[in-house]
Amino acid sequence: MNRLADRVATLQQAFEHIAATRMAGLPLVHPQLAVATVGFQGHDDEVALGVLVTPWCMNLVRLPLHEGVGTLAVGETGSRDIGSRCFDFIGAHERGVGAFESASLFSPMAEFADQAAARATAEAVLKELRGPLPPRVAQPARRGFLFGRREGAAA
């Protein structure tokens, strides 16, 4: 197995354990949903990005691929640009997984009918984030804007 696959498998196993222990029987747990890791890919040389689906939440996750990759401290928040969007991530740590960052997409998960619907939503989010960046809209020159002239118009 490669490093990415190992890290994602470890993340999934850790959250399956959490579902069976800490979260078992809590009212916010959706009984038709299970833990799944969706679409994890290398975001850069140091971090993988994907969606973690659980019966209680769906999070966008930045998962370090190597020891020593800088992440937010547990409970610390920070903004990260992902594609053309900016997300507020929070630092987390789970035994066996180590440090990672997550940004909430959905919580609780009551609006999802079943696992297929949750997974399809996770895939759609990633497709949107990984799609081409929208074209930049030309901004009028500030001076022209202030004086009522359009860009390219004679002064």
C-alpha cells in the first residue's frame, strides 16, 4: 500500500472505532449512515484532501501524509483556500491518526436519506472544489472607476 492509502485507511478505522464507542447511542447519530472516507487525493506534497462521512457529521479533511507536517494545533482554527473557496479548518488529533484538520460541511446528518446520498454529496463537494477555477473578472482601473471612465476608454 502507498502512504496515502495507509493514512486514509487509518483515518477510517479510527472513526469507525469512535462510532462504535464514544458516539454509540447518541441521538445525533444517523442510524442509516456509516463512516466512509471519500475522494482523498494528494492536495500537495504534504497533505491529502478528502471528505470524511460519519453518522454524525461530514467534514472536509486535510490529512498530513508525513510526520512533522505542520497542522493547526488541537482546537486552533485557521482559514485555508481549497480551490476557489475558503474554509475555516480546526486542528484535531486522534490516537493512531495523529494530527489533522477538518472543516465542517454538514452536522448533524439528519437531512441524508441514506449512505448513498451522503456519499454522492461528498463526491459533489470534491468535484466542485477540484474543478477548474472560475475565470477572473477584469476589474476596472480604480482611477477610471472614480472618474466614471471604463477601462480602455480614452482619458
